[in-house]
Amino acid sequence: MANKTWYQEIFNSEQVTNLAVSGSGNKYIAESVMSYMIHRGEADFVFVNWSGLNRIDFTMPIGLQAGYQDPGAPDRITENSRYWTNDMAPWRDKAVNLRIEDKITRMMYQEKDYRNAKSQSLMQVINLQNFLKARGTEYLFCFMYDYTNQDFDHNHLVKESLGEDRDGFSTFGTVSKEDLLYQEIDQSRTLTPSGMDWALTQDKDYFKDSTHLHPEGYRTWAREMLEQYKITKHS
């Protein structure tokens, strides 16, 4: 949702604080909301669009030199932490370059199904969900894609997305509907279908690229969600 205004289809108010930073994982997303509400004041309503399951956020000291941060996310900072996000699930080929060459980054992806990365990501959704419920804060969640739709998972061993401009392999990551952590997510507070799943069923092409819709696509999806759920715009 960074640098996008499609959520204005859902919210009337101009008093929206947008905490989104492109390329972030779910750990940063959860902490950014909790940190904002704890340190800067309550929110009347929280709307979260969750990221890919295989994105890993690393917390670093807030005063760390700029050279160690993701150059595309200078604003990925909370009250107490600076975040670097690895949004590429690399092959097991150790020759593949990562933006931060750190053994722990590769170690996090050593499992064939990225089980650890996925579980940590799901835990962030549950943590924020429980935080908001404990505070009695109204909220809605939506997701970058349906976490149970295996069309969004890939075999990282076959290098199927190799291209001239790629030095890694990007995979969103999925889990089964029976996954116990996934089942902890309150679906009554979740808008479905997600934007990408919805766009794939449309006759018109709403994709800007392989992972994002263009502005008209996001707005059309949001309007259909309002109608489907009979949601009244929030002020």
C-alpha cells in the first residue's frame, strides 16, 4: 500500500496515517502498527494488507549506518528498530548474491518448504490480530495473495523464474488450509479474495507487473470488496 491511495475507496477520512513501506515483510508490518499505537496514540480503525510469507525482516539497531539498510526502504524504522527485509527466497546455490551477505539469511531458507520463515510470518499476523482485539480496536485485514493458493508457490530448486535481470528466486510461499497457525487468523475480519487472486479471475488485465495491480485494478478490487461485504466507508 506504500505510495498508493486505493484504500481511499474504503476510508472517507483524509486523516489516514499510512505506515506502509514497499517490500516489507509481516514482522515489520506488525511492529509498525503496534509501535505507532503504543508510542503515538490510538487509531480509530486499522487496515492491514499483509505481505508475502517468505519475506524475512531482520531487526537492526535504529542508529545503524545507512549502508546496512535496504536502499529501497529508508523509512522502514519504528520507535526502537531499523528493519532490513530479504524479499527473495534464494536458491540453495551459494553463488546467488544477496543484498546482505550473511550466513543467517541463507540459514533461514535452508528448509525445502521454508517452514520456519512461513511460521514466523504467520505469527506476526496473529500477534497484531490479538493486540488489536485486546485493545478493542476495529480492524480489517487483507492479503497480498491467498496464503493457501498453491499457485503462488514454486519449486526453488528448478530456477523456474531465472531471467536476465534476476540473481535470485522470488517465491511468495503458501500453507495448507489445515495449517494450525493459519487457522488462528480470524477470517471474519479478512477481505477475500485478495487483490491478486481477484485480478486473476477478471477478463480485464489489471496487473501492472507480476506482483502488483495498477491503480485502476486496486480501486476496482476495493470497490467490489465494499459491495461484497456491504461495508460502509469509515471516517
